[in-house]
Amino acid sequence: MTCDGCSISLAKAFEIFQNDSETKSFLIKHGIRESLVKCNKCGADAYLTADEKWWRCRKRQTKTVNKKVIKSQCDFKQSVRTNTWLQGTKLQLEKSFLFASLYLICNPPHEEFLMEELNMSSGTVCDWSQYVREVLENWCLNESTHSLGGPGKIVEIDEPKFGKRKYNRGRIIDGQWIFGGFERDSKLIFLEKVDDQSASTLLEIINRRIKPGTTIMSHCWKSYDCLAMEGYKHLIVNHSMNFVDADTGAYTQNIERMWRDARGTIPKFGRRDYHMSGYIADFLFRRAHPSHITRMHAFANAVTEFHKDNWHNVQTFEYFFTLKKIMH
Ligand SMILES: [Zn+2]
Ligand SMILES: [Zn+2]
């Protein structure tokens, strides 16, 4: 039993995720929850306890060893959350998914709204927001392709800073540089966080993410001076003068529009460095699923992928994404 696609509006989310059996069938249908678990001792089908929190096996067995009859009984007990996205969490199953739906439907999700709507503390909302974003990060990794451009293709590049200066015991960063590229026509993008804007940092990414022969359009920035030598055609827009360069016709409005959208999703304050990738993933996920009613289905599939990919074994890594599919 699998789901080929379902629409979950806000009203539908409340209908499903405030009901035990509706939630259960949603989870099973999307492969999030096992419909059957085997006992790890005897291999028989485990049963669900009455409260549906545990898989259990209490099978009695008799074995004859050296003419002695040995009686034993299975004592298999495994949480229904084990090996799922919910492993190690305590929040009610239904509420976890109601949270995810509201988080994904709201654009951007406001902490106070989620706290009041779901009667959750600020800390719980922060934790769960991060759990949702971890799934989206994993989704991004799976949706990544290698590079953009090629001969005859135009890629706009830009590297704005997200966030504002904030002094706070050194823990909240005072902005994060993000480097991005936007391929015209296909609207494919890549985003990558960078620690500095040096020529070597940016060129390393350009070489990795943009194919030779591409026409690259950027604003005037000395780090890009050597692009022509790297096998690209480079057209510059001088922003202090014009939005469209009078001589070359170059413009970077597409990527600037993308940044404006991204700034709507990525908060300026209270963001910690290690959350940045999650916010980028969040932005890309919403961009790929512009209609809010399709997001919960996509998220549910991403949760299943998340289990398979064993996210929790992947501790930290630097990553980048170029989305394969952009719906708008
Ligand atoms: Zn579905
Ligand atoms: Zn057993």
C-alpha cells in the first residue's frame, strides 16, 4: 500500500493528524511506519501492544538439548519509533506530524504561531523545526545534480550575505555568505555556503558547479576577474551604474529575485551557524513544491528516504545542492 500523491490542506492536516487511526494509515501508506516487525529472537511476527507504542513478542518455546527440555519465552520489545524519523523523540506521534504539516504549510513558519496553534513551548518548536529541516537537508542531498551550464547556456552568479551583525557571546554568527548560481531557461540553481569571498573559494565552487564554455553573468567583483582564463565567458553588470549593462546586455535579476525569496525563508536573527544548511534546504524544498498542499506528501516521502539513508549515522558534512526539478 503506497501513496502516489495526496493533497494535504491545512484543514485536512488537522483532520488526519488529530486522529490516531488516520495518522497510522497515513504513516503506513507513506512507508514511514512499519506495518509489520519481526521478533529478533524467534523471527515470528511481533504484535503491537494495546497502546500501539511497542512491538512485542512473548512466544513460548521448548527446546530439547541433551535430552533436557528447556523452556523459554521471547521478551522482544521495540518502540514503534525505533529506526524511524521519530527515534528518540517523545512527542505524541500525531502531534509530530501535525507540527510538520503546519510548519510546511506556513510560509515562512512563525514560531509564535506554531506555539499557540499546537500548544507547544518555544524550545519544543525549535527542536521540531530542526527535525523537519534535517529531513529536508537529506532530501536536498538526494535531489542534487552535479553542475550547471555548458556552451550556449547562461548562469547568473552572486554571493550575498545572509543575516546581520550581532554580538552574542560568539555563538550567533554575524551573517553567512552564500554563493549561488541560477541557470537561465531551466531555472536550475545551486546554493552553497561559503566562509569567505576570496577568489580561490569562489573559483573552486565555480569550477565544480559550472561547466566550461558557460556564459557567466555577475556583478563587478574582483574575485571573478580570472573567469575568462578558466574557460568561461564572463559578462559583468556594474550595479553602481545600471541594472542591465548597456554594452553587454548582461543582467543578474533572476538570481537577485531568488535571493529575495530566500530571505523570506531564512531568518536574520537567532540563527546558529549549524542551522544554516537546514534553512537553505527549507527554501529549496518550498521552491520545488510551491503549492502548500503538495508539501506534506513530498515530506512524507522524504521521511522514508531519511530512514533509508540512515541520516543519524551521518554526523556532519559540508554539502551543496543543485535541484534537479524546479516546478516554477
Ligand atoms: Zn501521499
Ligand atoms: Zn519471538
